Amino acid sequence: WVTEKLLSHGQFYPLIKEAKANGTIIDEVDSRRLSQLTQGGNHQGIAIQVAPYSYWDLADLINRAKQTPDPVIVIADGIEDPHNLGAIIRTAEALGVQGLVIPQRRAVGVTSTVMKVAAGALENMAIARVINLNQAIIKLKEAGFWIYGTTADTDRFLHETNFSGAVGLVVGSEGKGLSQLTEKNCDQLVAIPLVGKTPSLNASVATAIALYEVFRQRQF
């Protein structure tokens, strides 16, 4: 669904024309109709209906990741905010992560908000949604991944850690961080050094900092 203004815009018309050529049904509507369709969301003149995200099987995700030398997989332990998950996906894909593992319970899945915040990164990111996150971590270990958990409760800092080989990076939920069992199943815990009075970082920001350090070590 697209407004007349956007449909006739020189920058967007070729994209909409291409989408139509690929089989997409284009329907011109007014802004009021778009507001109804998006339940008052910030639609910016266009709304798209797509099939639900098709999650990867964990075994397939691992096999795909291992086709890359020294792969990196992010494991999200209970991220509940779709904006955080979308930002994590966008950052992970941009930096070269091979996949993401999320739990089915007490965590957000791939929603329309996640897709929007990810800004297209989902097209190139494999995501597995698992029933038991800790069993998934064990399977990653069996596949040769060394599991690092991000937490403030350790004296081992991010920049002091050697992130070589296959890496599984576990990031905790917004409020609680890593669960006790997940923390126990990590091979090593690492912390981002903070010098201000703020005790913690936003989950997606912490993930971005940790991933940057992982890939910085490999490229510089």
C-alpha cells in the first residue's frame, strides 16, 4: 500500500515499478488508510505485507556458519525489546556475523518492528529460534565454538581477550543480563570497561561494542 505522493516520487517510482514487475501487488491508498493498516504507526507513506520470517534450523545455521573461516554467531539471551533486537541484527550483519540464535520463550521474535529497525539486514542474516538456549550453546560448543558471555560481573575486559577461532558471543537481556545457567555455560566471561557513573549499557550498544572488538582483532 502506497500513497499517491510516494508512488509518483522520482526516487521511489523505479523501485515500486521493479517490485510490481516481480509480482508484488501495488495498491494506491491515502494516508488515512495507511494509518489504519499500520494501527497508527509511522508508515512514511508506504506499508508492505510479507510472509512471516522463516527461521533457520540450528544445525543448518551452524553448518552455514562453519563455511566461513573463524565464524561468529551471536546468542541473544532474552532480548525483549524489538528495537534492540533489530539494532543487534543490523549491527551483526554489517560487521560480518554469520548468524544469530534467539530463544522462543521470554524473548521477542522477528516482528515487523524488528524488520524495520534492522533496515534490510534480515535479508542476509540467518536466525535460529530455539526452545532451549542452553542446549543450543552446548551444540555450538560441540561444533567447535568458544562461548563468550558479556557481563559486568567479571574482571576480564573485552580488549584483554583473544577472540580467535569460532566465536559464540552471548548478550544478556535489557534488565537482567545473562541468566545464571547461561552464564555458567559460557567458556569465558568478558566485560566492557566503563568509567562513568552509568552502571550498564543498552543491550544493542553493548553488542555493537563487543562485536567491533572481535572483528577489530581480526582485521587490524
